[in-house]
Amino acid sequence: MSPGRRRTLAGTPDHSTERGRPRSWRLAAAATVAAASMIVLAACTGATSDDTGDGGDFADDGCTNVVIATSSEKVNMLDALADAFKESPEFDALDTCATVRPINVSSGDATRYLTSGGDWPDENTRRWPAMWSPASTVWTERVAAAASPSLVGEPKSFTHTPVVFGVPETMAKALGWPDTEIGIADLAKLCSDPEGWGSVGKPLWGSFKISKTNPNTSTTGLSTILMQSYEASGKTSDLTAADVEAAADFSRVFEECVIHYGDTTGKVLSRLYDQTQNGTGGSGYVSAIAIEETSLLNYNQGNPDSHTVQPGEKLTPPKEKLVAVYPKGGSMWSDNPVTVLGAPWVTDVQREAGLAFAAFLQTEAAQKILPEYGFRPLQDSVPLGKLFTKEYGVDPAKPVVTLPKPSVDVVSAAIDQWTRIRKPSSVLEVIDISGSMDDAIGDGRSKLDGAIEGAQKTLGHFRGTDEVGVWAFTTGLQGSKGENVAVVREVSPLASDLESLQSSIEDLRFSNRQGTPLYDAIAAAYDEMKDRAEPGRINAIVVLSDGQDTDSTTSLDSLLAKIGRSSREGNDSAPVRIFPIAYGEGADTSALRRIAEATGGQWFDASDAAKIDLVFASVINNF
């Protein structure tokens, strides 16, 4: 096993012990030791092996790897379950040693990869999954419908967690929590009220702000839009596509409260956590976050992004916890299935081990592990334990009403509707075209090639009514927005200009490239967007830079003072948030992170420049 075994979020010991081993392969241990000696010798003589090392790979323990792709909040738990599996009768019955290896892949991304009809998008085939555990069977059903039922095998839930609204405790009490039941309609009323928090006697808190994730990539985001349709229809079951369509106006009001979307709730929770720890309370950033109950439990323990907790890592709880508001109209549950994939790369040995692991997850021994990680067991006889208490912001007796998962056609109707009614955006992309962008990224392309292709691929996300602009910056330029900035496209409705904008971005390949006036370019872009910002839009700047500022007259401190002013005031009805992409190993990640945090935006790490198109897709999912 890899020596870096994880711990539970509650601080309980991990489940690593001396592994039980099936007799049929115990005699292979000596051969494994001998092989390990040969690997060491190869390293000493300069030889290489694709099966050794841990730089993004798995340490070789002599067993067959059974990779399971799963959402981030389950990685810790599945790691512990993989350890416990090796002590189980299901494991002892195997003919061949196998080690289950969880990797983090969002449910929406995995769905997209599996329905594409190609190979898994990872150059290292050792990391291709034999198993999949998305957050909901909604995703396995979509793959079965869009590709093939055999591809997703026979998914079966092994744990579940309800979708709730996480609200800072002080704010929740202002809404009457915990004595008053709160519904989605109540939150929508706060959204549409011009007084915002003032309507409940808290005018200093400003407008009511909601964070939701993109339903194309996030189970929580998908569940939330379905819960909105349930609320508007007054139903608690049998939701139809006609109900979804009739709920459009109600859902549109709800979307108007959204600060911005995203792939996962982790980045929003991290931002709120940072503001809370620094004494600002986060009230100017967000009022309620649609999340899974398990993510709220992680947040209240000091793990806002639900990252893989390493041995010895100390978690610091937030100064103000989030409490779970279980909508009175009912909650959907993420039912967390597990399945062995029917993909052509899955071997018979992996399939056998995967089926054994899936069977183990249904046992009482496995179910007892789940509550340690903030997940509810399927078996009522298993106690929930100390996490599921008011101390951690949850109520084990709720939700009272469970909303069933609709059929595939209803889910598709809800996603299509969201595409039409989601909050409109006004986005300015600012691209660094300095000399270092000529550097190669190892696949026959330069950094600039990757940036251009990434930007072009994501333009299709925007609707014709969304406003999109593109600037480029380097020293020696002179344009309508000042020195060192060239306007590729003014910020305006995209309309039917998609192809012409893609062509204009393509022209950046032939541009003059010199120094990096990063701070000046961001300052000019912020002035531009602040002047045109509207309350009814997501107003944002996406900045891509591969280096450090070399030529600005504006200092970083002056830039932060400018862009952070409205965020500190907390009641800006039309904030402009900045989303920097740190592109390549030379990017100034510290400065870009501070720029994002100053505006309530998010920064993205694209140190692997070859994956810039994937990073661009993550960024654009916020709008």
C-alpha cells in the first residue's frame, strides 16, 4: 500500500492494518520483494519503468490496481473503505490480489468522458477507472441513455446524503431557524425583495446572495434545479417535464440571486471559510449555499473544499459554522451508487475485484465506516455517530420529506431549461500575450497555442444574450483602452458573432509579444467592467497569465486596494469578480490568488499548461 494513507475528517484512526491475503497468491510475496529489488537496481543504473514512481501514479504494492473514479468528497471515505476491504471475507475470496484506488473526478466530467465514445482522457492508463461512484444515479442513467447501459454496468447505491442549503448560523437565526421551517419559496422571496436582508430587519447585510453549482457538472446543482421545480409545482413526487416548464418563471427569480456558478461547491466554501476566519463573516459574499449535507459537515470541521486529508494534518473549524436548512418542501438525496464499468479497458481481474468491493460496501462492516466521513448509511441499524448533531449544524431527523429522482427525460428538461434561464453574464477575457507565451508546452504547441485553443473551445458555453469581450496585453501596444492593451472584441452581446470571435482570437498567434504589464491590464479591465456592471448579471473578468508582472506602473497593493473596495463594503449590487488562471509554472500564483480573493472570485491552477482547455472549461462553468 502507498504509505500516505488518509485519515477521517473526525480525527479517528485510519483503517490501515496488516492486510489479509488470499492463500492463492500469498506465495507471490517473495517474488514481489525480488521485483522491488530489481526496481531499485534499475533506478540506480538509470533505467526507467512506467509502473514505478508516484508522480501522479500509484505506488506499486504487487497487487492489481482497481481505480474508482469518484467525486472529491468521497475520496477520503473510499480510501478507508479500500483498507477495510482488505480485511473482509469478500477480499479473501479473490483469486488475485487487488488494491482499490480512488481518484477525484467530478460526476459531470466523468459522464462527459464516458459518453464521448473514446478512451479515458489520461495519458497514464494505470489511472483509467475500472469502477465509478458518481454522487447520484442520475449520472449513470444519463450515460446509459446517451451511450450504452452496459457501459455503466449495474450501479447500486451504498450511501446517501441530502441536498440542503448551508447558511451561516447568525443569518439562519435571522430567518427563524431552527424553530421556523424555511422553504425554497422563502429564499426566492428574499431574492426578489429589493430590500434583501432589510426585509427581515438586517439592512446592513445587503442583498440576499445564493451560490449554486453548474448542473452540467455538479450533482448538487442538478438536484437544486429539480428541487426548484418541485417547489413551484407544489408536488413531492411524480415531477414531469411539463412541471419543469411551468416552473421557469419561479426558477428564473431564484437564479437572479446567484453570485456565480461553478464546478463544485468547494471553492465557494473555501472563500467563505477564509472570510470567516479573517473576521469579516462572509456576509458580503454569500448568504446561502446549495450543498450536500456531507460537504457542510466537512466545512464545519475545517475542510471547506473536502480535500483528501493527509495523516497528521490539523483541521481548524470555522469561527462561524454553517447550519443545514432542510427545505420544508423536501430535499433530494445524492444516492451515491457504485458500479463496475463495462469499458473495454477493464480487465477480468479488475472486474472480479470491483464486484467484490461493491458487495463489501453493502455489508455492515463497511456501513459503519460511512458516518465517520459525514455520509449516512443505508442500514437504519447503523448509528450515525457524533457528527450528525446540532454541534456540527445538522439534524439527523431531517429532511422530513424526500423528493424522488425524476425520470431521465425530466432531468434533461431541467438542464435544458437552466441553460435558458440561468443568470446572464458579462465577461471580459484578458489574455497575456507576452514573449514567454512562445514557450513550448511539450505537445508541439506553444503556451499561446494552448491559450488560444482553450479560449476558443469555451465560447460555445455562452448564449447570444451573454456579453463577451476579449482583450490581450503586452508592452508596446497602443489601443483605445490605453497603453499595452489591445481590444480583440468590445464587451457586448455575443449574438451570432461566435465564429468571428474565434477567428479574432486566432489572430493572436501573429501578435507582437514583449513584456508583462499584468497589474496595469487588470486595473484597466476592472475600470471597464465596473463602469458597465449591471445588478442582473454575473459581471466578471477572466485573466490568463503565464508569468509575473514586469512592466506595470500600478503596484500590486494599489491594484488590490482598487478592486477590493466594493467587496469590503459588502453591499455592492453589481460586483465585478476576477477569475485568474495561473498558466504554466512561471505564473505568479500568490499574486493571482490575492487578486481573486480581493473581489470574491476564484483562481485556477493551470501549471500543467497542456491542460489549459480543461481549466478554461472549469472557469467558464462559473458563468
